[in-house]
Amino acid sequence: MLFVLGAGSFAPGEQLTDELLRELGVSPDGPVNLQRPSTLNLELLRASRNSDLLQTVKAASPSCTDMGEQAARQAVERAGLTVDQIGLVIGDCATPVEVTPSEGQRIAGRLGLKVPAYDIYTTQGICPAHLSILSTWRKERLPRYTLCVSTNAPTQRIDYSHGSEGWMFADGASACVVSAEDMRGLELVWSRFSVDTARTSTFELDTLGHIRSHGIDAAAVRAQAGELFSALADDVRISEDLRKSMFFWSLADLPLQQDILQAAGGPLGEVINSHAEIGNMLGTSSLYQLAAHWGSFEDKQMIGVLVAEGSINYGGAVFRVRRGA
Amino acid sequence: MTYILGMGFARPENIIDNQFLEELNTGTTAQWIVEKIGIHTRKSTLPIEYIREHRNQDPRMGRRVALSSPTDLAVAAAEIALERAGISASDVGMIICNCCTPDYLSPSEGQRIAQRLGIRGLAYDVFSACPAFALHMDYLDNFSPDALPSYVLCISTATVSQRVNYNDRTDGAIWGDGAAAWIVSSRKTGRLKVLDTTFMADPTRCGAVIVNTLGHFQQDGRAVRDFSVRQTVRLIRSLEERFALDWKKDIFIGHQANRTMLQQIVDNREIPDESHWHNVETCGNQAGASSAIVLAEHWENLVAGRRIVVAVVGAGLSWGSVLLEVQ
């Protein structure tokens, strides 16, 4: 049994608006009127389109570690804890400023912690990857409180000089505090973390270069969503309650998502698509909107997160709210 | 109980010797290198002429001309580990990988290796740079036994020479490239039984060792050296107290950072030469792969009943240990 005691999020203040992207020559490749929070220096962006990555990263603010630290502190505060109660920090970051040390270690260092810290990196982020993994640990091996943090700044790695590459991406961080002993908040009642290496990732990021998107494979999304819906329907403990649930499922192709949900006959309750509001924050997205809604969940409500984008990683998590979160 | 069923390693062919480094005229000499860090040669994925001409000032150029990648080395190491474990890639249910110099940030290195090997199970990165062997073994010890597949492939791979500024008189002398792979099972018995694992960190000091994503390796050499010796000694002492180690029979493998540091450690713990396995003097610091490569090199001549201490330290700052018993 695993509980999410508090979840936090952080997004930078600057935004890449539709108008700005059109000004840069980026054509729409997804929903419009997105917020797209970004760490980019907009003046430099207009001048360089991110052609010089060193210059871009140097001028960007806040850093991934800055954002991760803020999200982490919010998660800890919402959990009603202090930072020194954290016994393990697990990080996730696809756009680190330094490939060594791990992002988890950098964030733990910022928090003043001297505890085990490392990255579990899947590009899927905290939810469901970290949570699914932690839920299979022996209870005695899990510290009383574990902090999971995902932080990404993909806008720093977009070549804004052509095409539609930059339309969807945004920067931000999300974090949560989990416990197997302190039983309150969101109880993890179902999770699945799957990797299909036969698939192509929806994007590739060269360590020394820019993001290259491969687009969304609609058939793959349908297959993954179908598999997850079946698994959810088969779990009699939760299947009935899911119709009254709040689900977070970020997918850049809104019409495809609506088509899949309609075809499935509504296995889920309300579905919130964070890509359609704030953009694609890579692995951060899966928990970002859940954290942004923290405090609005009703007792005993079912909350879910789905990751089904037709990429290598997919999965989901379902929580039952305990004592309000 | 957890076992290691097979281990493999891979290194590139190009040898950087101390004479070559002296001829780069960065202010170092072959004699200084041997006296201070005890390394004679190291293996690199970079062409020698490229280093001579360009000093790897721009890592992008280094990447373009590199003769192999961390993924290439990892796949080669994994194939040996699989063969020694007597299994095929399709038997592997999970891969975890550590790589401090990935060519790609996405997909993860573990997933890229899985794709190359045709492995269809879970694949992701569990990362803490140099103490990877201890981290992975301690990480796997967290799981309920039935939560792990029969065979887990662990990999640590790095091509740090591609992130070295060869105008720096010290960094070029330290690093070599390499990959190690090992097959772990909590359901099948194997050659090495895992008796104990630890992993710990002090992230408040994580700035002491860095690899800039778009640049080069940097470290606070003195601080890291002091930490490395002290922490390794503590790790060994803890195991000595808990397991009554006997250095006449048991073996020590440390992080292969430099030979003079390792000598300080073995002198402190009175570990005789024949009980100390190492390869740093010919291979350089192979980052998270280094200690596992030493163990893999000895795979064919492991003697039943002997215990092996692997005590490793590194970036993060993090450290850990694994105590193994040869079956």
C-alpha cells in the first residue's frame, strides 16, 4: 500500500503564447491557446531560435533544479511535513543541465538533505513509473517518507527555427511525498508501468542537440489506451467507482483522445488533458495537473492518471482519496 | 536471496598512454601521472589523432568522431553476461542502466540498450554515476522477490573520455571508457551470492563532481579524493565488523578512481596485494562500470567460498557496498 501525502507543482512565469510562436514561424501542431510556461529568455529566443544551445541554457531561468526544488517544497508542505523528514529522494529529468550528478541528488542537495538520492528515469516521470515501482518494494525498505520529483525544460531543447516542433512543449516540475506507513492523502489502489521497446519513442533528445518529435502513432495510442481501460475494467475493486472519477490523461491529439474515450463508452469519469491547457512537460506532465488540483478532491473520490501516448512507456495509476486531499 | 549469474564487460581499443598525454604539453608529465594517480594507460572511444589535434574542446565533435558509443559498449558487455549466465536476451524481464555520458537523453539509455538487444521487458535508468554497482544491487534488494522477473540485466556504461577537456593536465589522465553488465536473479541461484548491500549519499556536496550536459567533466579533486578514501575505509570497516572479514581469503574491489588512493585504502585496512583486485593502472577510471569490470574480469577464476567486498564512491556524492560470496 502506498499513499501520496502531498503533491506540488511549479511552472515558470514566462509563457510561449500562440502569438509568439507564430511570430517565430512555428505552425500549430495541436491545441491552441496553450499557456506553455517556459524558462527561456524570450529576447534571446527571438534572436536565436535556440540555435546555440549553450547560450540558451546559460540564459534560461529558472533551472530544472530550481523548479524541482519549488515543486518539492510545495509537496512537502502539503503533506504537512518538514523537509528533514524525507528519507529518500528519487528524481526524473530529461533535460538536465548536468548529466552528472543525478537530478535527484541536485534537488536533495538544495533541500539540505543527506539521504540516499538518485534518479529513476523512464521519461514517464513520477506517475505511474516511480509510484508503481515503489509500490512493489518491501515495506521495511521504504523510508517513512520518500520524495519523488520530476522536472523538465524541453523548450530549451527545441529548434524554433522551423516547422511545428515547438508548438506543444512547456517547462515545469511536479513532486510528491509518498509513504507506506503514514496512511492518508491519496491511496494508490492500482498502477501499471509498462515499457514496449518494440515501439519508437514519440520524441528523441540528443544529449548535445535538439528534440526531434516523431509524432503520435494513433494506432499505438488506441492499443495502449485499450489495454489500460481493459485492465481497469477487470479490477472489480475500482471499476464501478471509475465512472465518478477524475482522470488526468495528457495527449497532444485532442480529437484522437475524444474519439478513443467515446469509442470506449466512457470507462472513466471526467478526463483532464494538461497538454491541452499548459503544453507538454514530458515526464512532469503526468503529475503536474494532479498537483495543480490538490485540495479540490472529495473524500473517497477516485483520481487517476493515464500515460498513453503511443510511445515506449505507458501506464497508469488510480488513487482513492482518504481524508481529503 | 539474490545471486549474480553472469558478468561481462567491454572496453574500446584505443589506448591513451602517459607519454601521449605528456606530449600534449598541458604541463603534465608521465612521471607525475604515475606518482600522483598511478595510472599508466586508459582506453578511449576517441581517435588518438583527434585528441592530439582538437583536445576535445567541442564534445559535439568528439561524439561525431567517436569509434563507439556507451550503448555499443553496453550491448557488447551484456552479450557476454548473458552467455556466462547461460540465458538469452529474451529471458531477461527487466533492464536497469546507469550511464553518466548518454548520447541521448531520451529514450533512456536502458531502453536504447533493450531495443538493441531485443529485450521486451521493463527497461529504465537507475542512476548515480560511479557507485552504480552498489546502487543497482541495493535498489534490487528493495523489491519483494515476486515483484522482480527471473532475470534482471544491470548495466553501467560510460564514455567519459568524450567529456574530457584534453587541455586540462589532470582530467585527461584519469578517465577511461568502458561498460559492465551483470545478470541478477532473486529466483535462480548463481555464481555469486549477495550477502549485503548498502547505498547512501550526501547530496549537499553534489557539486564536487559534475559532467555538464553540453560540456565537460569537472571536479574538486582534493575534496573528492579525501572523501573517496575516507568513505571507502568506512564502508570496509563496517563490513569487517559485521561479517568478520578475513583478508587472507576475502577480496576487496574499490572504485577504480586512481591507484594511489586505492593503495591508501588497502594500507589502512591491511589488505594484502593478492586480496586486492584492480585494473585502474591500465584502464583508467571507468566511472560506474569500473568496479564491476574488475569483478567481471575475474569471473572465470572465482574460487568457491571466497567473499568479495565491492566498496564504491563517487558523484552525488554517493557511496555504497556489496558483499558477495562465491558459490
